[in-house]
Amino acid sequence: MSRYKENRQKGPLPSYTPSDPEKSCLPKRGDYVGAVSWLQAVRDRIGEPFVFALDEALMCQGSFGGRNDEFVVWGYGNASAARFNGVVLLGEQIERTDIEERNGLFYTNFNRTLSDALACEEILDMQGITEALSRYYDSHGESFEGISVAAEYRERFEKLAAEAAGYYEG
């Protein structure tokens, strides 16, 4: 069994409810010029160890700019991080080898981000990972060499890779 299976999220995404007295609000994406400054503010607001995942990891990597209306923050951290509106935890623990750090932000590496996206695909907008794969393809001499995908996701990865290879040609 893949070590990514335990991180599958099912069901609806949390809705952003600023009036929910049980949840605190994170900084709003639209209040920040760049994705990194917003993610640094989110990290500071959460105030405990947190590893950004999925679109937020891609933003940390510089391979996806994000959206101005971003309100869901995916990651790995203590269950207490879910006290914030929009925080979706993929798990409380993650292998250190799957984590990178830049600009004071901890985030999943590209292979882990891709595996998490494929594991949670049925509830995700795959735009971020498709754009990131396209950039990877272009920056690696029109190749996906270096990407490793668990066997259970290979067929879906091949389809996504074909979409990504032609993403900016459309």
C-alpha cells in the first residue's frame, strides 16, 4: 500500500464562514501582493509548525501563483490548526524527506505535492498542479524525468502529464 493513501481527503471542502464563532480567520489572500507574503502571514497566524501542501506548496515552490480569492489552505500540522477557517489538514505527520523550506516556509516537495493532488483529485481543482507540471515539463527539456509517482496513480498521471505538456499551447 502506498504511503500516500492515508492522506486521501473525501467529501466537501470546508466553507469559509467568517461569522463562525468557533473558527478564527486567516489573513485574506487578496490583501497581499504576492503568494509568499500571504503564506508567511498565514504561517504566523497559525503560530505552530505547519507544512503547506497542494496549491500552497506549489506557491512556495514558485510553480503556481495561486488565486486572489484563495481561502482554503492545505497542509500537514497539528489538529489544532483546524481551528482556522479554511485550513484542511491532509495529516498530522509527514516524512521529513517530503519537506522543503524556502523563505521561512515549510512545504511538500514536488513529488509529494503531485501524489497528494492525485490522491485528493476528486475534490480538487487541478489547475495548480496542471500549471506546475507544465512548467516542470518546459524547464526540464520537455521531459517529466525526475518525477516519481506511486503505481496506483501512474495511469492518471500519464493523462495529466499529456494535458500539462500542451497546457500553454491551446
